[in-house]
Amino acid sequence: MDKKTSFNLWYVMAAVLAILLFQGVLEQVRRVQPISYSTFQSYLADKRIDQLVVTASRITGHIRDPKPGEPTGFVTARVDPDFARQLEQAGVEFTGGSDESFIGNILSWILPMVLFLAVWMFLMRRMAMGGLGGGLMQVGKSRAKIYVERNTKVTFADVAGVDESKAEISEIVDFLKNPKAGGRLGARLPKGILLVGPPGTGKTLLARAVAGEAGVAFLSISGSEFVEMFVGVGAARVRDLFEQARKLAPCIIFIDELDALGRARGVGPMAGGHDEKEQTLNQLLVELDGFDPSSGIVLLAATNRPEILDPALLRAGRFDRQILVDRPDKKGRIQILEVHIKKVKLAPEVNLEEVAALTPGFTGADLANLVNEAALLATRRGADAVTTEDFTIAIERIVAGLEKRNRILNARERRTVAYHELGHALVALSLPGQDPVQKVSIIPRGIGALGYTLQRPIEDRFLMSRQELEDKMAVLLAGRAAESLVFTEISTGAADDLQRATDIARSMVTRYGMDGKLGQAAYETERGTFLGQPIEGGGRRFSEETAREIDVAVRGLVDHAFERAKEILGRRRDELERLAKVLLDKETLTAAELPVPTPLAAP
């Protein structure tokens, strides 16, 4: 029912009610006539009244044998009997009245009805929109939020550090702006484009930038919003979403966190074809097969767990293209920092290249948080601008955690932590190719760190040799080696170092084929997991004898790294003792206070 039809229906109902009301009033006037109270008394004296209805304020009756022109009934207002006798003796014609007005009587009836209708309409609207009962009237409606260009306010200029991804996805913008030019050679736009990458790399921001650049409607919804407690609601919402898109074409549909909706079917003991999530996924697959990309509808999706998506979702003709939005390199980090510092006042000596060099592995979200933390630190100390030191402290806070100066260590624990951290630093300064040591501190940070050694990477690394991995293990185990050398006993402070060193050694043996006895073979692979369990396969794929050889090889690598670190610290024992005294006094040593890197010859 459209709006015009609704209004016409209201007009008809109002007209019918008005006619009925008018007929009722006319009939009442014809049959019943108001008379004065004195006339009523004369009728009563002449015995012309045979029926009476007496109320607190009115008298209604029937006239016996009415004369021509007289009504059959009458109504009059009551008057106090004593006062009526006085008026009758005085020969005055009188009648009763009421303090209530006609308007007051009407309002006394209408206002409660209007109030009731208002409350009823409010409750029904809340139920329809989702305020009560979770939207009982719209359980199958899509919850996609519609954005247009003026609402997104995001362009490619706001997305930095992902130049390759922007170049690849810019084809969509060109096609949406000029569909005929895009398909002049017979090519078609990919039906679906999947943005893949770690959390915080800017996948959602890139999708919004596409809508902002193309100037088209942007329908955004999370994958988890399709699934509700009612069976069939998810599939209905998928249908409604694509129906909205067809009406708004050209437009962009963006599904964030696709893994919540498109998880692989048949995974887990409770999986079945009648599962609500599977029904929703099946409906999405049908919609992807059913719409034509030439109509101007582009489907974008984002996920950081592509390994658990259903294969049917990733086949050609559905999500045709996957675009990797990875962690930025050094150049990309500089570009991202330039975007986020536009609203921050920097000191002249701040070099963004140095800041970017200190943040390998940071995502765009991490860098945005870094700039904000540095600005907060500068504001807290009352500075006029953000300095390089603010960025350094902010990096330490993000990487190592917040300083815990209220965590008081006893004298022996402070000495143990000091030698432990200096062990890391001296071994790192003694081995070639290691990241420069920037700071050594015995101030507790974070949840369990009683001290830390901060190394500054020189460049982004993607490959490592066997020797570099062994050097890294030696640096990790140098803290425990220093404790063993100085105190002749070890503490629990190296638990995390041991785990990381063991992981490196096991990867060298089982994944990288770096053990001479076990040969060039991979005994373990990195597989995606679902709730901690492998999605496919399971169990080890080698014999008990091979498992023993792997354990022996891993233990041998770890032991060799420990002995190597201990030997290096033995050769630099004097420096270790001297620096330990300074560190216990100052609690923090910078790169300028540490020895110059002097790689030692192999023993």
C-alpha cells in the first residue's frame, strides 16, 4: 500500500464516521428536546410524564400523549428542590445548567484515545525498527548502512603504504565512472574482490576510498550481522542486501569480516547442511552467481583469515580477484606517518625516516596509534611540539609495555635482571649482522617483563640464512648464559627466550631442512587452524625414530647457541661487570653509553 492509497483510506473512514455521528445527533434532536426545569414541573403536575430516568445532574423522560409538534421525549437539568420551590413561588421560569462545556466533554473523550493511539504507534514502530524484540517486523531486512560520497569523505589520498593494492583496485573506480570504456575490448569487471591482509592494514579504509573516488553508493555490513537466532534470517538479509544494491546501482557492496559468514562448510563435528550459517553462505553463493557486474554492482569483502573460507566462495566467477593488503615496508610506513602527522605539531628535528626504521612490522593502525601516543606524551610533559624522543618512548611503550616503577625488585633480582639484559646486548654487539642495540633497561614493563633490550632493525628482512638464525638464537639465550656465568645458577627470567629459541631451532630442523642428518626434507608445515585444531590432516607424518632424531637435533642447536653465547660473554667479562654497575645505578643505558659493535672472531 502506497502513501496515496493510505491517505484515501483515512479520508473514507473519517467521512463515514462523520455521517454516522451527524445521523445520531439528528435522530436525538428529533426524539428528545431539551426543556426548562419549570416546564418539567408543569408536566409533572399535569401528570403528562410516564417514564423518567433520573441521574445526579439530568432528568430524561417520555411525554404521555404528546400534542402535535411536541417531541416524544425530553431532557432537562436538575435543580435543587428547595431552591426550585422558591423560584416557583416567585413565578420565575428556570432551568438547570452544568459547569462542563461541550469542548471539555469532547476533549475528555478524545485526549485519552489520542494518547493511547500515540503510545501504540510508538511501540509498533520500535518493534518494526528493532528497538523492541530485536526488530520483529524486519527480521529479514538487511542492516547495511548506506554511504554516499559526501558521507565517506575518504579518497585514495587518505590511504598510504599500499600503492600496489591501490593500483590494482583503481580499475574498479575507472569502470564505475565509465562502464563503456572499461568493457570496450570485451572484458568484464570481476564479480567479487577479496581484500586479504593482517588486521589493521587498511582493508576497510581502502574499500571506503573506492566508494569515495567513484562517487557511488556504498553499502557496508559486517559478516556477523547476517546471522541471527531465527532460522532463515541470514539468507533473507542477503537477498534484501542485493535487492537494495540493484535499486541503488551503480554501487559498492562491502562485507567486512567475511570469515564470519563464509567459513568453510563441513568443518567440525556439528556441521551440517541445515546449519543457519551454511544456509546464509549458500544464499550468498547464489546471489554471486545471479547478478551481472555490468549493471554497476561491485562486491568487495575483507578478511584476515582467508585460509578458513569456503572454496566455493573463492572460485572463479564469485570472488575472482584477491588483493593482498600487507604490512607496509619502510617506504610505506613513511607515507602512512605523513598522513597521520598532518594534525600533529612536530619539532623541526623529527625525521620520519628514522621513526619508520624503528617500526618494522607495524601496520597502518599501529602507526596511527604511535603518532597519537607520541602526541599524548608531548602534551603530558607540556611541550610545544612532538620530538623524536617522544616517538622513541611511544615505540617502547607499544612494544615492551607500560613502565611499572611501582614493581619493586630486591637487590639480588635487580642484579640478575641487569646481567641478563646486558648479556643480550653484548652478544648482539659481538655478532655480525645483528640489529643495533638502541637501549638496555632494568625498569619493569608490561605484564611480566622485568627488563628489556631494545634493538633497532636496519632494514626489512624477508630471508635469513642458517648462520643468521644461529646468531639470533645465541642472542636470545645470552641472558641465561650471563646468569650462569656470573651467578653459577639460572633463574626463571629466560622462559620466553627459551621458547623463542626452541621455536627457531625446531623450524630449522622440521621446516627449513637445515639439519645435515635429517636431510632436505620438511617434516612439518604451517596449516590453518580452526579452534586450535588443523583444518586438514592431523598428526605427525614421520616415524618414532625420526621424531627422536628431530628432538636430538633441536636440543643440539639450542645447546650450541647457549654455549656460544656463554663463550662470548666469558671473553667480554670485564665489560659485562663494568656495564652492570652503571646499569644498576642509572637503570637505563642508551646506544651512546654502550660499547661500539665489535664482532668477535669465531672461537
